[in-house]
Amino acid sequence: FTIVKKYGGLFIADEVQTGFGRTGKKWFGIEHWEVEPDIITCAKGMANGVPIGCTITRPEIADSYKGLTISTFGGNPVTCVAAKATIDLIEEERLMDNAHEVGTHFRNGLEALKEKHAAIGDVRGMGLMQGVELVMDRKTKEPAPQLANQVLERCRANGLIVGKGGLYANVVRMSPPLNISKDDIDAALSALDKSLTEAAA
């Protein structure tokens, strides 16, 4: 942020995955760092799976764009209603608080699995957006993408749907619903524990 501002640039926060309470307590992930972006991009959680995206910025930035553009599906009233209903529900049911509270429980459980499984090199994330980095060796941090593939397959067999990401495709990604309970997280942790054990065998 400081470097971008030093050279007169615009700071853009990509909140497509992290926005709308996913990281807990705040609407947007960037808010945890107490910086104010010039532009925020949003999608995904904005309408709970209904396809919509938006760009948030100050009037002077928006007004500086002189190009004319059109989108066949832009301004779709049905998706806008879905987004409004989602935002209202996040507020009414205090789902940002749930993402923080249950996300902390989730993180603690993942850290406990790290102590048990040598293949876990790191646990990263915030709120209900967590990643487990799988490595060949904790000291060298050599990525273990094949193990990640095996863990994904075992998770699916054990009733847990997870994703994979990271620069080396060795991070097991988990972003459960904002209204998930601690009991559901415990079941997910148990399935992940079992899957890690089976994949390493």
C-alpha cells in the first residue's frame, strides 16, 4: 500500500474470494489491515452463488473512465435482488461474527493437525478461508503436490469437499459456508485427519 501510494498509483483490493465476511468480523479482508483501497473488486460471496460481480470505488475514479461499455447481463435485477438478500442475511444473522468465531475454532483444529501430520508445512488463512500447505519436508518446505492430489481424493471418499491451490498446487484449500457450526467443523477436521493419514500410508 505504502509503495503504491508513494508512486501515485491506485491501490486495488481483490475481494472476489475474501469479501462479504469470509475472513471474519469485517466485510472485506483488506479491512483487517486498516488501509483504504482506491478500488475494490467483488463477486462470489456477494450473492451466495448467484453470478454477480461489482467494482467499488470513489466517484472521481469512476468518473475518470471515459470509455463506453455494455454487458449483455449487466444490471440483471434478479442477481441484484439475490445480492441484496445475501447482504441483509449476513448482517441479520451476524455471519461475520460466526466466521470469526468458528474460523478461529477451525484454525486451532488445523494447527493441531499440523502437530500430528509431518506433511503439513504450514497453515494459513483467516476466518473461514483456510489453507493447509503440504510438503515433503518441513525444513526445506519442498512442495508435495502429489500428496495434495491424494489428500483431495481421500477427502472426497471421506465425505469432505476441498479445493487445491498454491503456486505449486500443494495447498489444500477450505472455505466452508459462513453459517457453518463448530460441530460441522469438527466433522470436517476429523475427515481431513483421516484423509491425511490414508494418503500418507
